[in-house]
Amino acid sequence: MKRPEKLYLGIDGGGSKCKVLLADEHGQALGTGISGPANPNQGLDLAINSIMDATEQALHAAGFASSMVDQLIVGAGLAGVNLPKYRLMLEQWDHPFTQFHITTDLQIACMGAHNGMEGAVIIAGTGSIGMAHVNGQTHELGGYGFSVGDQGSGAWMGITAIKQALQALDGLLPNSDLTQRVLDFTQCRNAQELAQQMANLKPSAYAKLAPLVVEQAALKDTLALDIVLNGADYISRLARKLLTYNPPRLSMIGGLAPRIQPWLDEDVRERVEPAIQPPENGAILFAQQQALVSEKA
């Protein structure tokens, strides 16, 4: 394959997976790659390994050698870098790219969802966070990590289900089918095994439980309903706050978004519009934007 004049790499790095898109100077897709978590909050080495693994996949898919990595202009939208500590970790990385521009996964999600135009976006995936970009001003809400926030996210739902199941097994909450489904999913036989196995795991491990929580809520399971309704209430309140900034559009993305969207309040559901492009395309737009800024500097 003839090498384009410029090669752009868009990275969408979340708490569960890292997706990358390789594109030419016209934004034409050349190759993709997908790897593990790329949130530096879960470990810098893990994030870097995921980024490099997915990048190599994309290069090979496009028919390029791994050595072409030093030709890439990269836009990286990563979960966790809204917190200065983790952004600094990535900024200090001796990366192999020709340019490496860092922003949040939220910004690239917003750029992709609205094709580079203004708007608002909520990410409901492993974590949860919202952003509105209106009249040149950016407003970010949430995204503090599931140990202190991230309500309505997959990780929050999963760990809440574990806590509810443990209380039910102790007879402190009414039992429901959710408890048995959690035990079956984790292959545990009792509260002690469940507590031991599920303590201090990464957010992505808890997020795997979220689909079964939503499934049980749809069956009117009392414990699951409590979790999903509380999560949906938070996302609805988050959306209403973003809408006070009068964005032209509001989109929701993330692995949990289509599952929790039907549970949102009706006034919020009516405002949600499909994303025009996925976050990795937004990361390409960001890379092109930042490359132009660098050229003018």
C-alpha cells in the first residue's frame, strides 16, 4: 500500500477496552485495533500496553510495518486523564509517535457524536461522565471514579449488585433472583466466597455484572430494580444539568448506554439523539485539529 503523506491515529481508551482507528490525511479509515483497558487510573503500564497493542493491530490491518509507529500523529482520548495526576503520567511517557496529543475520552466522544460541532454527551460505560461544549465553553460533570462516584455506570452497577447480594445473603435485605445470578456468574457458593473473590478488583471486572443487573430489573427483581432506578436517576439528573447549557444536540455512548437509556426519565429520553460518529473518529478529528495548531506554532 502506498503510504499517505500523513497518518493519523485516533485512540478511544476506556476502562474496559482500547479502540484505535488509523486514518489518512482525508480521514479515510485504513485499519483498526482493539485491546484491553487504557485508563491510567488502572495502571500506567496496562494503559500503555493496551495502546501499543491496539496500534500495532491497526498498522498491520492497513498493511504497514510496526516500525511505521513513529510516523503517526496521535489523538488519544483516555478515561481518567480528567484527573491531573493521571494526565501527567501519560504526558511524561516517552512515546514512540511523531506527535501524541492527549485529551479525555469525553472530549473525543463529544467531537465524534456531533461530527466536530458543539453539543453534549454522556458516557455510560465502565464509568459515567458528562460534558457540554457550547459557545466555545466546556462543562464537565462527574467522572470521578466508581469508588467515589460514576453512578449509573457498569462498574457502579456491578459493585452495588455485589453489596446488595452480600446483604441479602446475610438476611439484611429481601432475597431475590439477583443474588443467585450473582453467585452463579461469579461461581461462588456463599457470602464469604463472594466477598473474597470480588474485593478490590478493577472497575472493568465489576462492569461485567451490569448486563445481568439490567436483565433482572426488567423482570421486576426488587434488588436489581433499586440499582437500575438509582443509576438511571443519576444519569437523568446529569443530562438535565447538561441541557441547561443549551447544547444543540445530546447523545449517549458507551457499552451501558443502550441498556440504561430506556430507564431514563421521559423528558431526557426525548432529547437523546444518536451519535454521528464513534469516539475513535472523534479522536482523529482531535488529532488533525492539534496537528494544525502545532504547524502554526
